[in-house]
Amino acid sequence: MSEVTTAEFNEEGKYLRKVRSFVLREGRLTKGQAHAIETQWPTMGLDYSPESIDLESVFGRDADTVLEIGFGMGASLVEMAAAAPEQNYIGIEVHQPGVGACLASAAEAEVKNLRVYHHDAIEVLENSIADGSLARVQLFFPDPWHKKRHHKRRIVQAEFVQLLRRKLKVGGVFHMATDWENYAEHMLEVMDAAEGYKNQSTTNNYVERPEHRPLTKFEARGQRLGHGVWDLMFEKIS
């Protein structure tokens, strides 16, 4: 078990650094997931380093790079990477079975433009990703922290979105999606107040799900049950 820093917020929404407080979620790996990590990590895995990575050397080319925070089991991330081979993709996930599942899916799909971190996203963003280097940051269905007293623990907070703004190129986009309307409203409130961003919605709230974000099985089931999903896309303008 490896200990790293994790993102945590106090009741005022201030980011707290809790040194060596977070244990990576190892979980129980299937044989397939363990095999995928063993065989695919040397080519697709990115070991955390406190220095900025050189994207051109990592991917062997100069191309727009999309970074996804918390990709779960990686199905939609692999689908996106396969559908857009002209772009580079980086995924970050703390749950090891998800990392293994993602690597297995990527290998099966013969995806070559995807790299994966098994580490805390805040630390990777702060230290491993160069400023002004990303074309898009994706945050899909993050933990909504349902109880009102826990809302300040939500990852979308003023300080976090300014960290992302530093990492995005001008014209780059922060794309969020959630199936909790209250969290969507919270995201919109934070982003409307955030310096240096412009809402891409023509109605100044939400956008239709863009073609590049695949419809997940969970989401399709929710749609059949009448549940909503809200997408927000904000462009870095300065």
C-alpha cells in the first residue's frame, strides 16, 4: 500500500494538504486487471514524479492533450482515446482495479494515445503537469457529497478551478458532468465566479452532452428512468 497526498477541503472550501494521509485504494484485482497492470504499465503507465513531464517525449509527438480526473473503470476514457487518435489522453485514478480495467480495455482496443497515473490528481496536476499544456480537462461524475454540510468537500471549488486554469492553454476547456442537479448548480456557481473562464453554453448554464463524451451504461439507464445529467464546459480565456 502506498501513501500519498490527497485533496481534502475544510468547511470553508479551503484546500488542505494532508501529507501522507491517503492510502491508494488497492482493492481486489481480478487476474485480468493484475495481468494488464503487469504487462501494460511499462508502456501506458506514468509513475508519479514531482517534476513536470515532457508531453512530447511521453507521447512521441506534439498533439493536443486531454486529461481526465478520476476515470473509474476507464471504459469511456478508452472509447474517447480510440475515437480521437490525433489527441493525447492522460487519465488519473486512485482505485487500482479501475487502473487495471482501463489498461486491459486500452490494450484490447489497441489504443496507443493513452497514458495513466495511479496517484492523487491534485498532486499530479500541481507538480507533474506543466502550466499551459492541456487542451481539455475532464471531470465526469465526481463524488457529489450529498449532505449539505459536506458540500465544501466537493472537488469543484474556487482554488481547484484556478489550478486547472493554470494547466490549460488559452482556449482550453474544463468539461464537467454530473447526475446530481444540486452539484451541477454548485459547479455553475463556482465557475461563473471564476476569473479567466467563459461559459461555452449559449444559455449561460449547461450544454448538451458533446459527441466526444460517450454515453455510459449507468447514464443510459438513468435516462430511461428519467434522471438528468448536466454537462458544463468552460473555456480558459486568460
